Amino acid sequence: MLHTVNKSSFERNSLKSCLNTIDDTSVILLIEDGVISAAKNTNASMIADLAAQGRVYALQGDVEARGISSKLADNIKLVDYAGFVDLVVEHGTAVSWV
Amino acid sequence: MATKKFIYLNRRSSFGTVYAIESLEVVLIAAAFEQDVSLAFIDDGVYQIVEGQNADGIGMKNFSKTFHALGDYDINKLYVSAESLEERGLSADDLMPLVYEDEDDDWVEKPSIKVVSNVKLSKIMSEQDVCLSF
């Protein structure tokens, strides 16, 4: 499954809820304010293990818009909109943690 | 018209919601009425003034450049929560170099941004006539 998270982990608990229920084969794509969780900050530990397994993606346009391109946490994979579509195709059912 | 002290609390980042750009619009209105305006950036609001934002990839207006105009409207009190910056792995060096020209000091260019503790911020807020939250 593909899980998209579009809220900052500093403002909402949607990333936490997602992580609580995600299975071993699913991946997470951070979009909109969700990409704030892809930056090196005090919440980065939430997704560090998943990222190390290559299972955390972030939408490049949203990362650049927020000025955090140079501050990404380790092992975050950047994708563009075409890459977003590829993830949907590859992982089947998508869950949006709005 | 009587002058009041206004502070605008910015707690959200730039593009995920409409709060940030709406706040900036209202700030400029207050400036047009020559009020005493301060801005505070706390929580994810600190991302509004991070240097190097590029919104080309999401098809939205990069209004962060507008912050550079605030000095010309005599808006030169931009307070940033030190704790909020630190939580997000940011420092003062990551923020836009916003400045104003001090008319009382031979128009010398001075920084508008002050990084302050939350304790100091609460004191600044208590000195205001009006607090507007975004």
C-alpha cells in the first residue's frame, strides 16, 4: 500500500497515526506540509527506521517550496509528480492520511 | 487616528493552508493605517521566513519575497521563537536576511528579525493592544 501524509507532524498527529497502522511492505509519501517531517528536526526519528529501509518518499516540489532541500533527513527519496504516479501504480491501494 | 500596538501570530507554514498569505495581507493593511505592527513566528510559522523557498514546482505564488518589502512599510519588529526554530533543526542563519532603514540613525540598514525565547515572546505579547492569530 501507499500512504500519503500531507500535514506537518508538528501540527497534527496524522503521520503518527499512519505509522501506528502501517504494515511491513507499505511505503509513505510525504506531500504538502507533510514534507516538513522529511527535514532534519526533532521529529525526524519518527521515520528514520522506515527511511533506512528505503520506504519514505517526499514530493520534490513541496520540499523546494518550503526551502528545506538542503536539510533533508537521511535516506529520504525525492520524487516528482510522475514519480508519485509510479508509486500509486506500483503499490496499489493508496491511503490518504488527511 | 489613535495608534494601537498590533501583533500578528503566525503559526503555520506557507503553502499548506491559506493562513500565511492572509496574515501578510492583513499586516500590510495595518501598516497602511500607520499602526504599530509586530509579527511573531512560532511553531511551523517559522518556515514562512526560511531562505531559499522555490514554489515553481507546486504552481503557487512564492509570496516569501513580500517579506522583504515590510521594512519599507515601517514594519521592522519580526520576532521568531528560538524554541520553534531549534525543534525544527533551524537557526537564524536559515532565515531570510530581512532589513529596514532606521530613520533615527541616518537610515542605516538594520536587521528586522529578532530570535527570542518563548518567555520573551510572552512578554512582548502582553505589551500589545491587539493580538491577531493566523
